[in-house]
Amino acid sequence: MDKKRILVCRFHHESNDFNPVLTTLDDFYSAGVYFGEEVLKGDSRGATINGLVDSLMRDDVDLKGGVYLNSPSSGGPIDNAVYEFFINKTIDVIKNLGQIDGIALSLHGATTSNKSQDVCGDILDVIRREVGDKVIISASFDLHANITSKILSNADIICGYQDYPHLDLYQTGFRAGSLLMDKLNGKNLKTVCASVPIIAPAHAYTTFNGELLKVKEYALDLVKQGKILDYTLFQAQPWLDVKEFAATAVVVAEDETVAKQVADHLINIEFNIRSFLQGDALYSVDEVITKALNNKSGKPIILVDSADSPNAGACGDSAFTLEKLLPFKDKLTSAVAITDVPAVEKAFNLGVGAISDFSLGATICNKISHPVTVHDAKIIGLYDGKFILHGPQERGQVEDIGKTAILKVGKIFIHLASYGGKADLAFYSSFGIDPLNCDLVCVKACTSFRAGYEPIAQEICNTSTIGSAGVVLTDLPYKNRPVPMYPFEEVSLLDVKKARRFR
């Protein structure tokens, strides 16, 4: 009997439609583009695909690597040329392989382009039309995927991160690969989806406490009991401006009736906790600075600048918080980060120890924020930008934020990178800035940073700042979103779409 042949590919980009800067193929190449056997290597390039490969290799299969495109960070919509590059290369691989029994795709699910509102759906649709209905397709996604009808109509298996912060990247890939093998080996798995038009700012919730923890524990208990095989409660990335847009509950089980009952129950919980998911009122930057001035605990106050989070697709180039901190430069030991290539280049030209004036910020998108002038800043460090993530999320992986310069003005440490990186403790500590010795640390992230920062912080303050990942969703210039959609309009149970099976 011939071995089952399975193709593994990855295409990963989280798009922010309010960021006007397109993500190009060059951006993907900066993080590495791989083909064939290189895709299957278990290294730091992507924990989700590592989980996929490890799960599939437990069976005696003929595993083939296809195409691997991974954006170094979230950002503006992709240039459609990126999609065309990936899909054309992937179809070429499929044609050359001949026999294919299964395809395992590692996707994000919140990817748009300058020509499409549903890139991941497009990928699945083209691949499905090429391979036909008999080939089993399993796709793993981020928890913030926007699961569309095109995705549901073309993937046999859909599963996503269950944790936020995302600590289960490897496990999600492993689940997706295991379910693919179950279906290939004869299990009659059913994937169903229920939805409700609700979005929420990504800073406002976590699956490690509160209502979403209760949901996770309830669903995982059903998996443990064997009633269902898998679930994901997808919270759609809120900075998409698309026509098909909703929170979704996806459940995989052998019993379709049970799967539908569980998905309907999960989406009804989502409906009931919709106001909770919007989060608490935001602090102003001035209020957080006052907290830091009055803090005597010895632990830092964390100012969460999620509106300018590169992980949420913002540019990371806003100097808004720095401008607010400058009057306190001799009172507060602070750390703030800005993505600013011209300032980095200037610092490298001047060298360590030089003192100069710098214009900082708004070098990528000057429509959202403005530059801030800093006088007599001392250059205290120059780096190549490579560092190892402290974790726990993606612990041990190598991050590369390009040439990086550290300035100091008064007691303020200014971290200048060539492009944004993950809000890991090592983002600062690897460049000579110890968050533990700061009174105030500015973190440009939504929730992913919490696993590392909560143990060391006196208080974490979600703050009203400036950026394309704005946290007050009702202030953003949506043009395509559905109506009604919460929190813009109230929704009722009549707006909940009951669970159905698409394939």
C-alpha cells in the first residue's frame, strides 16, 4: 500500500487595513522564504508549522514541503503580488507532485491585500479547485482569524490558537496535523461553524482569566470527555475593514449534531459577554505618568500603547508617548520604543557616545502621528537587532528587528529599531535596558506581552494613544464592515448565525 502523500505550506500575515503602508514581497523575504524540504525543518521559523510536521511524522506518510512565506511582523495589507507569488508557486508544486492525499496549511486568517478582503479564503479556494474534493485540507489559524464562508467551504479541518496570549502555537499545529491524519485514516470528522457580528479590541481580553477562561475550560472539558475533538472560539482581528466579518465558534466532532450544539452554545456565550470583551476604560498617558511618579513599589508601571502595536499591524513609529514623557525626563526612569530607520541610520553614522538632537517618529506613516524633536540625546548603544525571545511565548526563538540604536535623554531610554518586533522582555533587556530598573515601561502590544510582563509589573495600564491599531473601535474609519455589528450597533440573538457544516 502506497504511503499517503501530504503537502505542508505556510502563509502568515496579520493585516491592518488602517495602516496605509503595503506589506511587500521584500518584507517577506527579509524574514526568509523557503521551498521544499526547507519548509519541513523544525527550527525557530514557526512553532505552528513545527507542530504540524511533528504530528504528521508520527504516521508513515510521504511528507512534502511546499512554500513558506512568513511576514516578519503584522502590517498594512499585502501587495497582491505576494499572494500571486505564493499561490502560483504552490500550484506548481501541487502539479509536479501528482498524487496528493492531504494538504496541511499554516495560515493566519486575518490577511487582506490591495485587491482582496479574504486572502486566506482565496488561497484555500484556488488550492481546492486544483486538487478536487477528495483531497483532505487542514488549516491552522490564529485566534484572531476572520473565518469566512470561503475558508469554511474549502477546508475540511479548521482549528486555531485557543490561548491569548498565544502560548499554544506548537500545540495548534499539532492539533491540525492530528485531525488531518484522523480524517485520512477514516474518521468521519465534521467541522461546523456558528457566528455573531461582534468584534473587540485585542487589548481588552485574555483567555487566562475572566469570561474567556471559563469558555476555554468548558470546551476543553468536552474535548477531554470525548464529546468533541476540537474547538476554537475565533475573535476576529478588529482592524480589518471587510464585508464578511464576525466572531466565530468552530467545532470538530464525529457527531455533527453534537458539534452544532456545542458551537451554538459557544457563540451564544460570545454574544452574552460582548460588553465584557470591550474591556475597561482606558487611561490617558498623563494618568499613567502620574501613577509612575507616585509608585513606590520598586516595580515598573507598564504603559500599554496598543494603538501603535506592530503585532497588531500598526507602524510602531508613533512618538506620542515619548512627547508626553519628555517633561519628566529627569524624574522618571522610562523606556519607550519607536520604529525609525532614519534615526537609526543617523545614530550609526554618529557612533556610540555622540550627543545630538534627533527628530523621532512618523517616518513610516505621517498621517497618524507627528515627529517629535529630542534635544541632546546621547547614543549609548548600537546593535544588529538580533535577540533571543525570553518568552514564555516563542521562548528561545530568534527575533530580528534590524539595525537598532539606543538613545538616552535624561532618564529616558529610547529604543530605536528598523522595524517592529515582539513585545518580549528581551526586546528591551537585550539592548541594555532593564525593565525591572524602570519606573515606567512603554509596551507597544495588545495582550501578547502579558505573559512576560505581569510577573514583574506593579500595574499594567491600557492607555489611550495614537496609531492605526486604535483601541476605540468606534472612532476608526470603517467603510466595509457589516451592519449591525457590535460595538457600533447593538445586536440581538436574531443576528447570531446558527452552526452549520459547509463541507
